Amino acid sequence: MNHQKGTAMDDTKRLPIYLVVDASGGMHGEKIESVRQGIRSLLADLRGDPRAMATVWLSVITFGSSARQNSPLSSLGLFREPDLDADGAVAMGEALGLLKECIEREARENSTNRVGDWKPFVFLMSFRQPQDSWETAAEALMSFRPMNIIACAIGPYADEMPLKRITPFVVRMEEVQPDAFKSFFAWVSASIRAMTAGVNARGGAAVSIPQPPSGISIVS
């Protein structure tokens, strides 16, 4: 079990955050660099928030021709920025299966000798239509354990339908320029900080996520 045992965090109720990022061939060049910069800005912003530092644990999973966990679930102080590359097809189904495995391995449940985590929160970024058998993986993930998922369809080639099968909360970002990614990750940061404020102040009550910025619309 990869829980970084032996630290004070072992007795702290954590908020696991998983970023699941489309790193297929269509995301190469400026777009994947914008994601890299966005994660860097997200990390800097969260590290400046004492509540986030005390609560948030972060992981990054990417999917192109295959899926891999670039950064295992780690406290913000120990988190290492992932080395991102974009190539290949869109193995989103494999990524959903890997996400399930990672949460099963890394996220704590309540027990007699261990404090369980808050419900995991997932941000899924999709640039193109999945090119593998994603339906079975999506169903397995949904029946696995409670979690919150926000999915973002990025650019004109993203398919909202699979995302709506995974979560009712889907947003769309039409632009794929650096400023658009910057706004998206700023919103992700604001959303995570709202969650940390909520779980610390109200013990896990429902948290109101900030409205998406201009250029990012909620898919009804």
C-alpha cells in the first residue's frame, strides 16, 4: 500500500485529487506544454493555501496509446511534477481502469486503526473521442466506490457523450490556446480550495464548486 506511512498525515483525513489528462497525439506541442504549466501553477497555488497543504493529496494519470500514473498520490509537499509527453491514440478506457486501481490502492477507507479519506475528486480532461472499449471500464468505475468527477471536453474534437456516461458534471472548453488552459487550471485550483474549505469547516458537507470562467461552459 502506497500511503507514505510514518508521517503525521497517516492520522489526517485526506482529500485525494486525481488529474486524469488526455495526452494523445492531438495534445502534442503547445497544448501539452500548457497542461504542464497549468499543473505547475495549480501546485504553486495550492501550496500557498494552509488548508490545502494540510488536506490535499494529488496524483496525475495520463492516457495516450496507453495509460500510466505519472505521479502517485502524494501530499502537496512531496508531490513531484510529472514528465508529460503526448502521442498515440486515446486509451481513455484503460485510463479509467487505472484510475480505479489507483484509488483502490491509495485512497484510505475508515477502519478501526486508520482514519479514512474524504471522497476522492477526479478532474478528467478529454481532447478526442475514446479509441478503446471505455464503456466497461466506466461502468466498473461508477460501481466501485463514491467519488466526485468533473470532466472537461477540450476543443472541437472532444466527444461529450462518453463523458456524460461517466459523470453528470461535464464542462466544455472550446479554445485550446495557453490562456484557456491557464483559466481552466485556475478554476480547478479554486474548486479544490473550495473543497478544502468545506471539508475543514463543515466536516465533509456538500461543497459549492465555483462557476467556470468565461470560455468554459457547463454541458447540460
